[in-house]
Amino acid sequence: MSGAGREGHGRAGRVLSGLAVAVGCVLFLGAFVWGALLYRPYTVPTDSMAPTIGSGDHVLAQRVTGGQVRRGDIVVFQDRLWGDTPMIKRVVAVGGDTVACCDRQGRLTVAGRPVDEPYLRSSGPASLTPFSTTVPEGRLFLLGDHRGDSIDSRGHLADAGQGTVPRDAVKARVDATAWPAGSWGMMDRPPAFDALPGGTSRPGPLPLIAAAAGAGALLVLGGAAYGPLARLLAPRRAGGAKEVASGAR
């Protein structure tokens, strides 16, 4: 290839590498800003949500309003009657539901329908303490997944809200566990609640944000690596061209 041709290819490579770095920076920084606006990290202080979330686990929770919450969601909330500190529990019933435990198979019932809860810590009854209450409109009934070690709505049944919290007490909805290493995973929406009015909520955009950040990082690294690789390969090409020219003589 002539020197002019190699120079043209080199110029095009530099332009493309610069473009890759620019696009990568936009994707990476955009994903970071998007995630920071939508999500907040929380550290879980107790085992009340085990085995879904263990004590000391770090979770990512999407900022949502109480009106976006559905049955089965794991939420971060703060209520004065519950100690006025952020807590993490699972929503099992919403306004208008009659929630009770347990039926003959030891299952929770919501609006008269039994709910299978594969996320529970034990295979025994859904609650060792029987209860039944109707959730007032605009409020939520919350339980921990470790029913034998959770201070939740069952312990507040004598309160004015009958063990419930107002929807506006919700600060965020847990979308994923992020730490410790190896515990990363998205929160599944329990299919048992799908058949109830309103169904379950849709997962947040966290996978898309992570994919955008990953793609951006790869583009930046790939674009930045072009220059050193091109310089490393250039002498070999030049040497090969000289050998060909020498052989022609």
C-alpha cells in the first residue's frame, strides 16, 4: 500500500477512535447521572428480609411515589409510628384488601385469595401469629420475608392505621442487591400477586443503565487503545514493505 493510502487509513482510524471515545464518554457519564437521579443506595441493618436480602447487604432502590407501589414490591419507607427511621419490607396488601393468615395450607390470603410465597425464610406457615385486617384506602400492609424475625405490620395492628403505613411514607422501591460481591441480582416480582387487581409493578431501568455504562466504558477503552496499537503495528508493516522491496531487486 502507498504511503498516501496508509496515511488515509491512519487518519480515518484516528477519527473513528476519537468518535468512539466521545460517544463512550457520553454513554458512561449519562448512565451515571441517570442512575444517580433515579436510584439511592441503602444498607439493610437486619435479617428481617432474609433470605431475599440479608443483614449488611447493600441494595439499590428506585425513587418512586407511593402511588406507583404494587403488591409484592420491596420498599423503603419511613413512618413516625414505626420509629421514624428508614425500614425495608415487602408490600403484601394495599387499600381495600382484606389480608389474613393463615389458610389451611398455612398461606397468606389477600382479598380472599391464597398467596404462594416462595421467598419466605422457612417452609412453615406464613405467620406464626394469626391475624386478619382490612387495609384502609391509601395505605399499605407490609411484612418481612423472615416472618419469625421481623417487626412489621403484625406488630402494629393495634395502632390507628391497623398495622398499615400511608403510601406517601414510601421513599423508594428496591430493584437490586449490589453488595457484597456475588450477591448482585434484580428483585423478582412475585407472580402470586399478578392475578390481583393492579397486578405487579414493572422492573425499573437499572439493567438498561448498567448496559449503557458498560457499553460506554468499552467504547472509551477501545478508542483509547487504537493509538498505541496502531503505533505498535506500524514498524512491523514498514519492515515487511522493505523486505518486499529488497526481494524485488
